[in-house]
Amino acid sequence: MPKSNTNNLKKQLSQLSDEVLRFYRSSKSEKSYNYREVAAKLHITDDMGRALIQQVVEKLFAQEQLEEVRPGSFRISRKESTLEGRVSITAKGFGFLITEEGADDIFIPETKLHNALPNDLVRVKVKKGRGGQGRKEAEVLEVVERHRSFFVGIIRIGGKDAFVTPDSKEIAVDIIVPADKRGAAKDGQKVIVKFIDWPINRHNPIGEVTEILGSPGEHDTEMLSITAEFGFHLHFSPQAIAQAEQYSLEVSIEEIKKRRDFRSITTFTIDPDDAKDFDDALSIQFLDNGNYEIGVHIADVSHYVTPGSPLDQEAFRRATSVYLVDRVVPMLPENLSNMVCSLRPHEEKLTYSAVFEMTPKGDILDEWFGRTVIKSDHRFTYDEVQQIIEKGEGPFLREINVLNGLALELREDRFRRGSIRFESEELKFKLDENGKPLSVFIKERKDAHMLIEDFMLLANRRVAHYVSGLSGGQYNASFVYRVHDSPDMDRLRSFARFVERFGYSINTRSRKEISQSFNQLVEDLDGKEEADIIESMAIRTMAKAIYTTKNIGHYGLAFQHYSHFTSPIRRYPDVLVHRLLDAYMASAKPVQQEALEKECLHCSERERAATQAERASTKYKQIEMIVGREGEEFEGMVSSITDFGFYVVIDFNHCEGLIRFAAMHDDKYFFDEDDYCVIGNRSGRRIRLGQKVTVELKKTDLRTRQVDYAYIPPKK
């Protein structure tokens, strides 16, 4: 036999051996198959193919990778050592296994991922590196659980089958949709496709169209697409809707009798102009001793959303509301979120409250937590309250001035204790009746916003402090904490070196000095061109806040105990906190920490997804504003630098885009990592983070939400 034919046969047998082994590994361990059954599963029907399968099966048995259950019938050998974990896949295609035990991540070559997608739960076989040295490597044996079951994309129909090209970067191949699985979808429409299967011998997965979203480019279609892309359901279950509709606006006399009554106390809400769900209200009483009784009243969602009910299952699955540029995708059905639970003015509402006796200096002399009933006297917007503060006139002037004064005391005390002042900017759009963006602006935070925030922080902190105090009593009270870890020192030192180039400094010697120098940096940056870039870099330097039962405190706020108690209409952790607080005040048995921690992990993951969805909707509208303006020049600022190019945020609509080194033809540029800048090889020109530059818009892609700019060198 010619050598080339021999090599081809060896290659064919090796590939077939991999497929057969993967088939056995992906099957249930107790089930066995003979070679004919394996051939049928792999869609091999010719005699030559079946003979090769038989040869491969016998070889794998001889190598002890298969074990014989009965004559001629085999299953995967139980001698194989396996691990389970989530798979993380890099932009370069290879991955890592992340286990719950917290062991070092295990490298998975791209060729050994075997159809696993990011965050899938997988079972892998682990082996040592070459020669038994170096890092361990793993091969995916089985996808135990898909992280995502649904994808959004554009369907293309041609011939017998159709295919969907997903919008998500998580999956790099098209999903095949058989003719009987595409419903009424038409060519070119955006659809949601359900992941059905990914056969081991197929390059493409198989899916089914579950919902038609509409034509690409239409405002509603794109907002629905983003919602679904990040795993948020577009519809509530019929059971959840039915349960929500059972509740009315009326509060029974029997229920009122069980609660502390605040209906006669001055109470009001302060929210954005377009808000429909009012989570929180403030009440104030002027006491005879010169102090104030301040009530932080929170919608009592847990009264209506009972554990294990259809509403509870739906709320937990979503875990958060999502705020896109033009709409809210709520955690709860509208009858609850906007009507029954919403603290609307002049309506009796059930609430869960934190009530404080405070001195004019903001010191807390007494506190009380429990279920209440309120009747809000007024619904304020932030702008209305800001006008009252600035002009010194308007309804409830005395009450608002006192609350604002107390908020200032709380804020200053927090900063003295080491709370960090950094805030990320929030973009808002003005849209026309068709959802097209007309303009964009940065939402300004004033005293009215911070007034509410300071009292919410107070309630969150004191509730967490109260429950943590129970740990020293008769039992250990498992609880949902909102924690924020201290920054990684290497990243912090890198940030300190970065700001030095702008003439600023960060003291990293102690926690107090770090926070003090961060806050001084905020003051020094006020009004400077580089402020947004440096503050953005500072936020990236910090750890991400998460939900957990393990209380390590909140570094950014400088709180030893902190939780989320104040937004149960839009955050599931707050619902859990209300239930736990209620149980512990009644001396109930502690909740099992392991189960609660899993709920915390889910809520943290959904929160991250909501943030990504919100950013995606913002980026879509930013790009929509500049589509068709390719070739135009814009002023901007360098926002980040990588080894393949640098990003620029343009002044026009704050849209970030990439300038690739490969597309810069006036010179050969490279990234100087030590000096953290871009350098022209011939000209020596340096482009630094925060530098103002002129760019030309080259390319916009609404589907992938990506923008390319071209660098325009300054004229000599």
C-alpha cells in the first residue's frame, strides 16, 4: 500500500477512535453498546465503516478505555478519573476548567473542548502535561449541563434546513434548524432558537425556533433580542401571571392589625421622572426631645411572593429587573411591580421598615425593624426635590431640609470611615416615537439622588449589622450579604503607577490611606479632561461586589456589615433578606447556608447578565446614532490600550470604538506595556491613555455592536 494511503488510513482511524470514545463517554455510564449500535448512533451504515468501528472498539477495549459488560457489548471504563466543573473559554479558543473546590484552573486545549460552550457544566478527564511535567490538561468527556439553552440570531432559510447565526460571541458556529422546527419564521428575521442537541460527529448544533422577534434593525426587535441574548425571559409563566392577578390594591383590616401603623405619619417617595415601581419611601416625625424618627419603608414583596410559589420561581429565575434604554424588563409581573407593591401616593401599602431615632447630627439612638403599613402623602421626582433644596420653597420644605441635612451627616461620616467616592457615569438617551436616538447626555447626580441613597445605605447597613449580631447568640444566622473585597495589591500598584503619569498619586500603605488618596484623587480630577478615564480605570481596579453568605464586609463603602434590603420589587436578594430577617426576629431555625449560598451565586450571575444587557442596549443606541456617518471625523479620548490596538471614546455620543494597529498606515505602531502607551516606530509619536485624538469613523456593525475608527495623526 502506498505510504500516503497508509497515513490517510491512520488519520481516519485516529479520528474515528476519538469519535467512538467521545460517544461512549457521553453516554450514561451503566449503558453498554456493541459496535453495530455505535455505528448506527454515528450514522455509519456501510459495511466498510462498520468494520472500522469494530476494529476501533476492540482496540479501545484492549487499551482498557472500554470495559466489556457482556460479550460484544461495552461501556466506558470506570477506571477513568474525571472531574466536574464550569468551563471558561478564552478569546483565543482554548479553555480552563473551574471547579467549586477552588483548585487551580485546569487547561483545556481547543481541540479537547468537544462542543462545550462558555460556562457549561462539564465532566473532564485530567492528565499531566507532556512527560508528566508542567500544568495539568483536561479533555471534555461530557457536557453535563448547558449554561445557555437559548440563543438569539438571524435565521437564513434555503433548501431543506435553515440555520441561525447567533448574535452572541459565546458560540462561533451556526445552529441548524430542521424544516419542522422553524415554525413560521421567515428568511432574515431575528428569532430565539432553543438548543436541542449537538451530536458528537456534527460540526453544528441543532436547534428549534421558539419565538420570532421581528426584523433586524427595528427598535423593539433589537431591545427584545438583547433581553433574550443575556438569558432574560420575555414572558412570565401563565401560573405567575395568574397568581399576581389575584392580588388587589386593597389592604385588609386584619392585615393592618398585625403591623405597626405609619399611615398618619408624613411619608413620601422620591424617584426618577419615568419611574413606575416605587420600592422605597421615607417618613419623618419631629420628636419632643429634639430628635427625629426616620422611617425607611420598603415594599413588602415577601408578603405576596411566598416561597416556592409560581411568582417566587419566576422571580428567582430572573433574580433582577433589567433597565434598558427605553424600558424595564421587570422581575415581577406588572400588577405587583407597578400596582400592588409599588408605594404609590394616597394608597395604603404593606411595607417592611427600618425605623431610626436620630439626633440632628445623624447619630442613631434607637432602631426598630418590622412589618408596617403606610400611606404616602406625595410622589416626588428627583428634580422636584432638588428644586426645593436649591430654592428653599415647595411642599414639605421643612421635612426635606431635615432629611437632606441628616443625609449629609451620614455621607460625611461614611467618607471619614474610608468610603470611596468613585461613581460611574450613566448615559441617558432622548428617543423619538420610533425609538430612534435623537441625543444622549450624562445623567447628573445631585443632592436629591444622594439623599435617598444615604438612607438606603443606612437601612442596608443596620439590617446586616442586626442579623450578624445574632451569630453570637443561640445560633449562627445564615444571611445574604452584599460584599466587596479589597483590591488586588498588584492591580492597585499598577493603577498608582498609571495615575503618576498624569501627576496624581495613590498611597497604598494602608486601607485608610488608600481610600483617603482615592477620595483626594476624585477632588483633584474635578473638571479635568482625564477625569472620566481615570475614574473608569479606578473602578476596574476594584473587585466586583457580589452576594454571598460569607461576610467579608464592603470595602468600597467601608462597612463591616452590609446587605440589600431596600429594593425587593427589582432584586431577589432583597426578598430573601426580608424573609430571613422575619424568620430570625421570630427565633426561627437558621436557614441552611449551603442552599442559601447557591441562591447567592445565581443572583450574582444574573446581576452581571443584567449589567451586560443594559450596556449592550446603550451601545446599540450609540452606534445607531452614527450609522451612515462613516467617513466623518470626530474628536475623542483614548480610553484603553491593548497589544493589538487602542480604544477611543468620541465626544459626540460617548461611543467607544477600536483603532487597530494593523489599520494605522502612517507609521508602524506598537504597545509599550511598561510606559502604557502606543509608540510609532519611525516617528516616535506617543499616544497615551486619556489623550485627545481625532478619528475617522470607518465601520459600524449593529449586530455585533462593534465600531472601528481610523486614527488621524495631528498636522505638523
